[in-house]
Amino acid sequence: MTATQPVPSRRLDPSARGILVLLAAVVLGIVLLAKAEPGRVGTARVTANRSNTATSVVTVPLSTVPPPTAVPTTSTPPPSTPSTVPAGAHPASQVKVLVLNGSGGTRAGIARSNTEKVQAKGYDALPAGSATAQPNSVVYYASGYQADALAVAQVLGTSQLRVEPLPTPPPTQGASQANVTVLLGQDTPQPR
């Protein structure tokens, strides 16, 4: 008689299959939990069928899944003029600004309307005044206030204003009381 040798089975051992099914269920559960809505309370049910003979069910409570961490948002206002305050500028409330109409009477109201612009940005605006007619507008600054003069020029909406140290004698008596003096010349457009 011939002895028959057992043919090795290509199937996995039942306990190894059970472990694989369990691992697949856990992985599937993790995937489902990752896609679940944060903060939702309930359970996710994962079913794995092994050769239509038995079913494994893994139930994972969704309440154990922490909600995603929110990325902190900072509420930054949209850029406004000035978009960047030059380095070395003082807080606007500590800068006295004098706006003068040097258009020779051809641009009525320009000193007042521009004074309102700098006040709206928080500057300590002195009462608007007038000066001798000048062809070009200039922003003058007292010692230590050059950065502030640049910022005020930006507030007034033009980077083409010349920014210079306050001359001696100043363009008007009130200029000696201001840190920044804006002399609006004949090149200044009429206010709207």
C-alpha cells in the first residue's frame, strides 16, 4: 500500500484569519472615524464577513473621537492707509498734526477735509489753517517725527508729497506747536 501524504492546505489557519479580519475591521473603523463629523455622538459599526460563515462586529463610540483642533484665526482688519506704519513712528494719538491750505485760495476746504482724514486715523489734529500760497505740497516734520510725517503722507493718500524737516522760520506760527505740518499747495486736488 502506498501511503498518501497529506497535502498542505493553502488556507490560513482559522485563528490567523480571525486576527486578519479583526485588524481589517479596526483599520476600517479608524477610516470611518476620520471621516465622521466632529462632535457627533453615536457609534460606528464595522462588519467583516469571513467566507459567509461568521461575522465580526466592532463597535467604536464616536464620542471618543476628539473634534479637530481649530486653527486659531486672528482678526486682522483689511489694510488701510497707511498700509504700513514706518519704523520709528509714534502712536498716532501722540502726534500733533497741523494741516494748512497753501493753495492761495484756489482750493477752498482742502485743509479742513484733510484735517478730518488725519483725525479719522487717530492723529491729534490741530485746527486747520492757512499759509502763504505754495506751488507744491509738502509735509514738514519736527525733529524725531520723520516716520510720522511719512505715515501722515500715506493717510492723505499720496506718496508724492515731499517730506522735509520743518524749516526755520516755520510756514506759519502754529507749525511750531505741531509734530507734523502738512502744507497743501496749488497741486492739491479739490476735495470731493
